[in-house]
Amino acid sequence: MSNQQRPSPTIIDVARAAGVSKSLVSLAIRGDAGVGSATREHILSVAHEIGYRSNLWARSLVRGRSQLVGVLLNDLHNTYHTDIVHGIEDAAAEQGLGVIISHGRREATVLAQRLEDVLALGVDGIVVISALLDPQLLRDAARRKPTVVVGRPPALPDTVGGVANHDERGARLAVEHLTSLGHRRIAHLTHSNRAAATARKQSYLDLMTALGYAEGIQVLDSEAGGETELLDSILVRRADAPTAVFASNDRRAASILGGALDAGLRVPEDLSIVGYDNTDLAASVRPGLTSVDQPRLAMGRLAMDILTEMLGGADARHEVVEPTLVVRGSTGRAAGTVN
């Protein structure tokens, strides 16, 4: 029996199996915009079936580029971040680019070191999914390689591309939903002083005041025992106890939900809860969390589109995406109100 391995499939083999030309296969694998999506999917499917693997290193030598994009994310365990990565990966694959992922472990110093590490690998560009990096570090990175940030850092340099959620609009959606259900005493549970959380809090404050519900404002810090304070006020039936809470993210909302149920409160009859991000967590708890949705896959794709433009010589641009509200079972009418 021969020990010789079968030769790896080539572009010619893919072309023959797919019934197309070699040049069309090459264009499809590179992600050329001139190849229709149905044709590209057919060619890539055939390539996968016969075991073809594109030689990224060889192509990088020909083009003088690595054909790699570095992606830095703040929290690998947060589906908000990983969903954005999926969008980046999908868009990168369509452009024939590989993706290197590095995890900052929710620490600014670690993220800064990861940024330097990824740049040292010779990637063509960087996408940062975090608001933790200092603007000067982003500015320095952009001098070396095209850089795009997904999130809301304190100040985004003009030379850095950006994709951000409209946090103010998202907070308005949450408050408007709760007030439409008759809630007037609405607490806001925040968790940091970062730009996104601050924007959501300020929008909550502005809208509650504009609607004439300033007396119902209650801002609680989850890092300082805000969940406990909120639930205690409801359990002792304080006159000013909130009937609803808008949390700055789904994890805080789920924590409130669990604490309320453990304390014997009914959700939403005794307390309505709105989260932010519409992560998988919002759909998996019971009752399901009403949550402000950020189009995370689309944000990842948009970040990659901007980076691709910058790789082609275009200037950086900043885009803001619109959130929507996904209503589930955690919100209902305030007690004593009618439709």
C-alpha cells in the first residue's frame, strides 16, 4: 500500500467541479465584488466539499499584504462582543481576509498590550470592540495601520473609523415603553461612568424630566449595591418605590430579575424590567427580558466595510446605528393603571 498522500485540491479542481472558469474561482475566493453572491456561495461550497484550502500566505506574498485583520475585544464571555466578531468574520471572509482575535480580559492595560501584540504580527488593519482604550493609543495605532473602533470611547480621533450604537435613542425607547404602560416611578440601574452608560443615563434623566416625571427619577449604581437597594424599597412598600427599572445592560437586568423572583416579587406585576443589548441572555431567562437591541452582526459588518475602505485609501468615517426595542414578558402595565 502506498504511503503517499493525495495532492491537495487546486483552483483548477474547484473550477472543474463547480463548472466555472479558473479565473472566476479566483475572484470568488478573493471576495471580488464583481462576483454575484449566489455564484460565490456555489463556488465556496464546492471548494469546501472537495477540501480546497486557499493559500493565504502565498497570496500575501503576491500582494505585499498579510491579508489578515486583527480584532481586539474587551470580553470574550459577553455575547454582545462575540456577535460583533461574527459580523466582522463574515464580512472579512467575503473580502478574502483572515481574522486574528485577541482578548483584552476587560482590562485596559491588557487590551493595550494586545493591541501592540497584534500590530506586531503585521496585520493589515485593526478592529477594536471596546471603549477602554485611551484615544492617544488609538491615534498611534491609526498612524501604523487602518483602525476602526466599535463602541463609544471617550473621544474618537478623526483618523480612526467608528461604529457606535445610538445610546440616547435606545434609552428613550426604554423609557417611552415603560411610560406608555403607565409607569411614572422608573429607576435606572447603571454600572459605569463610560461614555455609553453615561449617555443612556443622561437620556433617561432628560426624558423623565421632560415628561414631568422628575419625582420618579432614581439612579442606582450596581457597583454600589444598587440592586439590593431597589428590591428593598419595593419589599418594604416604600411610597416612592419604583414600579419599573431600566438597566444599562442585560446582565444587570437579569440580576434584578433573579433577585426580584427570589424575593417573591412578581415580574412584571410588581416590577417591570427593561435591559439593554438584547443578548442571548434576554431571551433565555423567564420571563424573557424586554431589551433594547443593538444590531450587533450589522455593526460588525459595517466596521469591516469601513476598514476595507480605509485599506483602499479612503478616509476614516464614523457611523451611528439605530437601536430597536424587543418587547418580552418582563414588562407590563403599572399596577392600578388601565389601557
